[in-house]
Amino acid sequence: MSTRKAITGARIFDGTFWHEDAALIFADGRIEAIQSIAKLPEGIERIDAGGGLIVPGFIDLQVNGGGGVLLNEEPTLAGLRQICAAHAKFGTTALLPTLITDTYEITSRTVEAGKQAKAEGVPGFLGLHLEGPHLSVARKGAHDPKLIRPMEEKDIALMLSCKGVFDTMMITIAPENVTVEQAARLAQAGFMVSLGHTDTTYETARAYAEAGARTVTHLFNAMSPLGHRQPGVVGAALDIGSLYVGIIADGIHVHPAAMGVALRAKNGPGKIFIVTDAMSTIGTDMKSFTLNGREILRQDGRLTLADGTLAGADIDMISSVRFAHKALDLPVGEAFRMASTYPAEAAYLADRKGALKPGFDADFVLLTDDLGMKSTWISGVKVHQE
């Protein structure tokens, strides 16, 4: 017999509206209602939040690692479990562990580990994000150019083996190494096809969007820029309404002024959502780590190769939300939506995640009034307590 629970004593943000003097009621891993405290039924288990905020759990669609684990270096069930647990400490209740460009063998091992994680119900695990290897060498960023290559039939077959297994799956590709027909096949199979690490034109990006591309990977970084005669991928991301767009909100990858311009310019219904692009350093005091045999250095909030090339980000979701709220002067509710509602929409999960509505997954975060962490709940189970 399930136990209905009600969390009281905090302001509640359901993804659209704020609720005062109300309780969040949930049971069997799902939200039942947000109800006036005065009308709570007898016998329900009450949990006092002790003030602060209750908000939808954060959804991160680009997470390379955490807790000392980099997915490329540990493409295992244990690695995926550690990454998910590390990010739960910072309010992330659902995520896509992300494999950076690697060999076909490592990609295959990652896919098998992902299938195991899904079968075992690893808390927070949604599926995988394969960021490469089918990218543009000209816009490689920290990806190893020796591993970048065209998409082949075996790659498509591997990805199609995941159909119906994961809640969602994301694949970052560049038109330079993936045909529009290949992109369309993956999109038609239900995968999130994302344009990234590409020097392609606005016109080509539009053609891929029309073929089913859903998102753009880390706006402004590793893509053709916005020019007044050649709008590039940045121009396509902002102009094409069907595209959802990830952005790294750390103030290092994108200047706050550029973030603000992008937010004001974005055509809908697609929205700009926050990704961390986090590496293994999250939740640790690591000073360096290895990616594809190359040392990545951690200093002053930056992760870089020896030549200074940025290599992922050293930020978590609640820190990203705070940055978006304070540095961009966004209403805090909009910052929360960028970390929950909009990624849920992008990932085709808006019918059960990204908001606190009846029937939705009971994924939520308790915060202090100044956006400090208190606890994280996944499917109605508290998985982290400060």
C-alpha cells in the first residue's frame, strides 16, 4: 500500500505559477496535487520543508561526467550510476550522460551500459547523449580530431538498437559528416538530432531542421557564428522556431551580454535551455583528469587542454540557475524553466517532467530562499539531503 505524502512549509513553483500556504502531495512516484494546507486530508504523512522553495527538478541534457567519473573513461553501469548520483546533489533529477567523440568500440560499450542502467532503474537516468564522433574537424573544440569521422550504417544500427529502450536519446551531429537523409532517419525514429560542432551555413542548418533536427548543442560554442550576411548556425538556432537550443550558463563559455541577446532574439516555440556540459570534476576537488589520452586542467572555473581550448564546463545545475537569475537579471521562475520545463519540452518529455502537475513524475528540489540546496527528490524518493 502506497503512502501519500505532503510537503509543507515552503513556497511552491509548479513551473508556471507560485503557490503560497500550499502543500505538494505525491504518491507512487507521481504528483497528485498542489493543495491548500487547510484542506489537507486526515492521515496524510506531512513533511515540513522548514521554509524555502519547492521547484521542479532540473533536467540536464548534456553531462559528460561527475563525481570523479568521465563517461568516456568509464563507459559502465557503475560509471553511469556515479554520474547520476553526483549531479543529484545539485538538483538534477533527470539527465543524459554524454559520450564525447570516441571509438566505435567505446560507443558500443556505452550504449550497452546505458541499457543496463535503464533496466536497473538508475535514479535520474534518462538515456544517452552521443556528442560525436560525426562532427566537423574545423569546429572540433576539445574533441580528438583523429576520432572524428563520417556516420556509417553501423552507427545508425547501433543507435536504432536503443529505440524504445530509453526515455529519450540525443545525438549531436555536423552536416559535414552526416547526410540529411541519415539525420532524417534518426529523427523519424524518435531521437533528438542536435546540430553542433559544425561550420555549416544557415541554409544547410535550416535543411536539417526541416528534416527533423530538434536542437542545437551549446549555442555559440563550436559553430559558425552570426554574421550579417552569413547568419551561420547561431543565426539558424535563433531564427528557426522549431529548434530548441542548449546553452552553457557559466559566464565563461558565453558572455552574459551574448546570452541576453540570444534570449531576447529566440523565435519560438523552441526555447533556450540550460545545459552544464559538466565533466568529472563536479562534486570533487580534482585538479585535472584525462580525456582520450589528453590531460584536462582545472583552474579558476575553467577546464582546458594544455593549449587553452575549453574542454567541457566546471559547473552544476543549481549554480547555472543562480547565474542565469543573477547575471542575466532573469525572473527566478524563468531561470527554473530554463533548467526544467524547456529541456523537458526539447526531450519530448513535457507530458510528465519539467513541472509539478498532477500525474507528473515526483521529481523536485527543495531550495533555500537564496537558491541554496536543501534536498533532491526523484520519483518521490529523497536521494540527497544537505
